Amino acid sequence: DSGVTQTPKHLITATGQRVTLRCSPRSGDLSVYWYQQSLDQGLQFLIQYYNGEERAKGNILERFSAQQFPDLHSELNLSSLELGDSALYFCASSVGQGVTDTQYFGPGTRLTVL
Amino acid sequence: GQNIDQPTEMTATEGAIVQINCTYQTSGFNGLFWYQQHAGEAPTFLSYNVLDGLEEKGRFSSFLSRSKGYSYLLLKELQMKDSASYLCAVTGSNYQLIWGAGTKLIIKP
């Protein structure tokens, strides 16, 4: 158990819908990262927040957005969902904002778009 | 450009030793991570190398050569539970980690 929690574990929805994924980082960690992993694919970095501010942006679609709240939990919003958005979405956290900080991953949310 | 190469899949026998290679090209290199990921589960941290050389942690060791842009993960005394994907990630520019596609390791009895 990494100490990072994600809800929900599973989510099934239809094309065109909007969903929100939630992540709570490990106690003391200030950075939150979001990743997408499609079936048998590598991890795709989406976005990083550090202490409430956006720190780095990866290949995040315009239909996706995220934020980190004052209590440091983070939410990833996915809208106008398409079949291709079906994937595992992982949240990770680290103590600092640096790229050399070890990231600890949550159990993931499996999103299925029908 | 920035990229990482790992073999897609490897097969090894229980009790044996296996070496998983990772080659990379990146600007702004500061270190290299190895993670283990069982199917459908979260990646878990294995090691982080900054300096050249071998770092040993129990049955797992990781090696780095910065001048060659090369690392490997060495797994000894393989167990069935070691069947997983092994992800290599390097620090790059733009304050991001660059992730390899992962090496799927299959352990046979």
C-alpha cells in the first residue's frame, strides 16, 4: 500500500459523458501527478500539480482538466468521453516538485467508456 | 530528441537470473528510475540511480552508465511473483519523467 488513494476503482460510462476521478496523496506529499495507461500500453504523463499550482503538463487533451485543492487532494475531469479514453488512470504523489523525487502510485481508476 | 528503449518482452526460468536493459537519449538527465508493475496494478518503485555503477537491493540490482545512456535491472533467484512489467524512466527536460514502454517479464517454472 503506497498511501495514495484513488476513487472510484472502476467507472463505466457512455460516450459523450463527463466523469471526475479523485486522488488523495500520501501524507506530507505536495505533488500530484496524473497518468493514463491504455491496455498493454506504457504510462502517459498527463499533468502535475505542486501545492495547488500546475507544475508540468504532458499530453493532456483539451477535454481533460485537473486541479489540486488546498487540502492537496486532486481531481481529474474527463469530458466528452470517447471510446479511446477507456484506460487505467493512475495518480502518483511525491514529496517535492522535482523530477528526481520518487513517485508513489495509487491503485488506479479503471475507466470504461461504452 | 528524447526517448527510451526497452525490450518488449523477455522470458526466464524460475531460479535463474535475468537482465533487463534500458537505453535512453535525453537532455537534462538527472537520474533513472526502475518500477515494477503487475498486470492491472499500480507501478511500484524499485530503484533510482544517479551515479554510474551498480546498486544492489536484495535480489534486485540496478546499473547505470551515464556516458553510454544505458541502464539495466538485474533480477536474481527469479520467483514466479517476479512475472510483471518493468518500467524504466529517466528525467528529461521540461521537468518531466520520460517513461519507457516497459518490458514484460514472463517467468516459467
